[in-house]
Amino acid sequence: RMSDGSSNELSPAQLDIYLNQQLHPGCPLYNVGGPMVVRAALDVDAFARAHADFVCRHDALNLRFIERDGVPMQYLVPAEADLPLVDLSEEPAPERAARAWSEQLLATAFDLFDGPAHRAALLKLGPALYWYVACAHHIVLDGWSYALWAREVVARYEAIRSGVDSSHREPERGRS
């Protein structure tokens, strides 16, 4: 793991993505993510905590990018793990509103320099219908990792709800 404030050069794959993003600033081409539908009554606080635990544990989601002497570098910053709740349940067509909201989230480009390189929200469409919408820049996450993100947040949520290892812990940083 990287320690807060430490920096490393980009991997060759990250460098390709970074350079292409610099050629097309403001383009959301590299956004990875989408909605995960939850058809159940949800403990919103526990779900937000599961999301925060996930973001805090995965350094890649907490990277920012700089150029030092013309060389792109990545550095670790403290986690930003807020999960806003957007209540769309009073909308005339909640699913249409959620789809539009999700599309806007995915269509908004990331600022790799000011970050974060991820964002998420919990959309409430009804008493037992939620969309967990998460998105990250491909420089920190690929499609396979996004599927793992959703599974891990759900597993963490279930653990919190069942009382298994329910304490929120910041990750230990600076250890290999």
C-alpha cells in the first residue's frame, strides 16, 4: 500500500489512459460504472458505511494525479467516501428520473488532478427500491473491478447488518 502523500509513476496502461485523457479533456470516455438495483428495504446508514469502508480500503480510488518535471505521477490522498442519498421517490416516474440521474453521473468527466477519481450516490426510488450508482475513471478501475466493487459493497453491507465485524476502520497505510 502507498502511504498518504507518497507518489509513484504511472503504470504503462495508466500512462496510455492519462495521455489520451489529456488529449480529450472533459471527455467521459474513460468512465466505468453504472447503477446496481437493490429491490429491498435498505438500511441507508449501513449501506453508506459499507460504501465508505470499501472506498477507504482501496487505495486506487483515492489517487490523484500530478505532473512532476513533465512526468505524470499518482499520489494517495485521504479517502473521500461520502454517499449522498438522492430521494426520487416523489418523482412522477422515479425510474426515468433515476436513469437520467445515472446517465448524468456517468457523462460527467473526472478531473484527475483535483479528484477524486470516483463518485457514487444512493438513489431512492421507493420504500424498497434503490439504485446504488457508482462510477470511477478507468485509470483507477476497470470493468472487472467495478463488478467486484458492487459485490464487495453488498457483502460488507450484509456483514454490517448481521453484526459481523461491524466496526468501521480506516485502512493501515504505508505497509507493503
